[in-house]
Amino acid sequence: MKCNVDAALFQEDNKFGFAACIRNSEGVFISAISWFQGIPKPQEAESYAVLSTLQWISDLQLTNVIIETDCKAIPHAIHSKRFHELEAGRILCICAKKICNLHNCRIQFVSREANQVTHNLTRVSRSYACPQVFDFSRAFIEHFLDYDII
């Protein structure tokens, strides 16, 4: 399975949004989540998005998941265990522990072009009053699934 994650800052609203999308090994949509809340610094937003995604994956009891983010610093910090060098070090330390506790889970960098579903779900999150979980693929999700580089 593959799970893409992304975050975006909305300075004018003083908030940030994040999204995650799970697909099976053939690229078929499984589920997605999108949420919008208060504003941290950019790296903290991306780190919080990964942490929330890890909790979501754990709640769904998924195994064999590759988490992909377009923020290079996050997988690098988790793999090198150099959390103290980043603003979001405490959050990333928790992420690393959660990854170790999930069966066969890992995190890696992916280009924004390969992360279109979550990139766009993150942007629409600002129109939601509460977290949204999509357990079926809506037309706008399908549109971006077609454009993701797998």
C-alpha cells in the first residue's frame, strides 16, 4: 500500500490544512482524509500531517504501508534520527516511534508531481468545518489520481 501526505499553510486564514490518501499496490483508491486547523510553521505543519496520518493508519490497522511526502526534510530527519536539528523535532521523534510500531511501515520523499491527490485535497480542506474521511473515491479525487506519477 501507498499513503501520500501533504500540508498547506493558509496565511490569510491563519490556519493550515493537511490530507492523506491511501492506495493499494495497483494504485486503486482505498481511503483519504482531509483536515484544516490552526497555523504552525511550515515544517511543523508537514510534520503534524505525517503524525496525524500515522495515527489514522494505525486506527485503520493497516500494514505494509509506504508513506510519501513532498517535504524532503521529514524522511531525512526520521531516517537519520536527527530530530533536534528541526523546528518540529519533537513531533518527528513521535512519528519515528509510531513508524517503528506499525508493521512494515516506512516513509520516503516523493515529488509534488507524484503527490497531486493530497496536494489538492489539502487545498480544499479549508472549506471543511471538521475532518473529512473519504471511503469512496469522489470525481475530483479520481481526476487527480489519474495525474499522479506512481
